[in-house]
Amino acid sequence: MTKGLQGVSATSTTEEALVAKFFRTSAGNWLSERRYYTLPDGDTQEVVSEIGIQFLEAGCLELQKLAQLHGLDDLALTCGSKVEWDSKDSVTGKKASKGTTLFGVLGNILYRDRGFATSKPITAIYHLPSADTLCLKTEYQGSVFEEEIKLVGDKYRTRQTIISRAGEQITIGQYLEKRIRV
């Protein structure tokens, strides 16, 4: 396994420093209220989640395992985040989903142990247009997931996800997340 730091430029190390700061700032517990709009008919689904975010330091066991899943050197990932969630339908109260996912950073790629709609390891390209905004683009199984996460002060985050298939937008998710504990 020889993949690793080859080809990492000064620009990507700057991005890595910015995303590390973003992940550190996001660490804590959040209450996420979101609404999904199915296009073009406009059907909606409302979901509420409790989310726990933990910053992961380079070299930690979780990032080593994530690197192995992607065929990278064990210590290749520069930082990461562990996200746990427990979701339910806001209207019916019915449990929607519960789980954990890992994110690891190398250059401008965000490595994940699973995707939104797959349990297989995936990658996303990321950039930060500002220190408080993280943008991701993930593609697999014929779908494209574009996400923007924006820190609003230290108590709020907004998120928007647009899911497209065959060049056509099929779902928009909009989120308001309130910090409940650091």
C-alpha cells in the first residue's frame, strides 16, 4: 500500500489545514432539523436528528482503518471526523435511521467509510470557499451529491444537499443544525 502523500501540493495542504479547523469547530452535539424536497413533484419529508461529531487526529485508529479501506498507507489521512446520528421522521416520530460514518482528509479528497446511499467506502472532492463553509461533491451509482455545510457563529450550522441523477436534480435537502453541547 503505497498511496499516500504523493502529489499533495501546497494548495491542498492549505485546504487540509482549513478543513481540520472546520472539523474541530464542528465537534460537539447538534440537533438537526431538515426537510427533503423530492423534485419535480415537490413531495416533502421532515426529519430530525441528534448528531454527535468528534474530531479525529492524524494517526488515530479510526483513520488508520479508514485509510486501509481505501488502500492508503495507514498514516496517510491528515485528520478526520466521526459522525454519529439518530434520526426520526418529524411528523410521525417513526425512526428513520441511526448510524456512524467516518471522514478522513488527504489533499482535496474526503475519504468516507460509507456513502449516503451505500455502505461501501466512497470519496468526495471538497473545497472551502471560506473558513466557515465546506462544499463537497460525491459521485457514485449514477448519482451526484453536492453538499454545502456552513457554520453560522458557534451555535448554528446550515446545510444544503442537492442530489442529481442523469443530469437532473431529484432531491433537495435543507438543514438547520443547532449546537446542543460542545
